[in-house]
Amino acid sequence: MNSPLFLLCVLLIQSTQLAEGFHSTCFVSSLTRNGSLLGRQQALKELANGNGADDFLSQLAGGFEFAKNPVVEGKNALIKRQAGNYDQGIIRAQLQAFIDENPVAMLSFTTCPYCVKAKQVLDSLGATYKTMELNTMPGLQSYAFRAELSELTGRTSVPAIWIGGEFVGGCNDGPMDGVVTMQQSGKLEQLLKNVGAL
């Protein structure tokens, strides 16, 4: 646990504690490993040498709160603005039903290279999955689904993939590092088997 990035995270936590008592904020939003960008949770797992991020954070400080990433917050606000007025309850219910009813559910764009790659990975394993192609939806409906995706996951990018109702990320990013990384580590096939998608 003596990597420079780990020490940077600890210093940021401790300086915040001194300024605000025991309330802590961690400004780690991402980390790179061998040139690949890791998401916030995975970055913290890396920093904690494989311990769960929550355990890592609770060992360092009592309560933890992540600083909002202004770029991500801006993207989320833009999508919500583009969505205009829509019935949040109906769109959220449709999105949740799509996730719940399909062992592997993917929000996708037909023209997105990362979406194409994610589908190729699933196809190469013979997985059954269902996609919701947002760019083929009429009017502003795709923006509404992306706005609800933002509320559900904190991100608006596609592909957005759930396996067994659990958000795993996209092609090569997200809370479980995405399907490409999961395939390379051998985790993807087992998850797909567990939900009956293989």
C-alpha cells in the first residue's frame, strides 16, 4: 500500500479531516493502470490492494463522501436538459423493467464502437442478451433514458450493461471494469452462467 497514488489519496483525506473535523472527502475520481482508465470504485479497490472500497475508506476515516466530478456532473446536467420534460416515473419504470426482465441487459447505440465491441465480446461467448438501442428511439426519448441512466448509475455513457440486475459497466469501464476486462480475467463467463445467459 505504498504507491504514490495511495499516499496522495491519504493526504487529501487527512487534510480535509484537519480542516473540517472528522468529515472526509476523497477527491480520487479515477486512476490509470497501465494506460487504462479505471473508474472511481475500481481505483479505490486498486489503492486498497483488493480490499473492498468501503472497508478501505472506513479504515482511513469515519465517514466518507466523494467529491463530485465537475465534468461528469456537467454531462449529466446536459443530458437532463436535452431530455426536456418527460415523465420520470414512466421512463424509470421502463428502464428498471428492462433490467429486471433480462438476465443481460444493455443500453446501446447502434453506431457506437464501444457498444459494437461489447456485443462482439458477448457474441463470442454465445451469450444471450437484450439491447435497448437508444439512438433508434423517436424524438427525445433516448435523452430521457440517458437521464434516468444518469440517476441510476451516475453516468450517461453507453454501453451500459447489467448482468443479473447488477450494473457491471460498459465495454472496458465501470464498477466491474466492463465486459472486455471481465472476459480477460475470466469473470464474465462465470457471471453469465450464473444468470443463465450461457
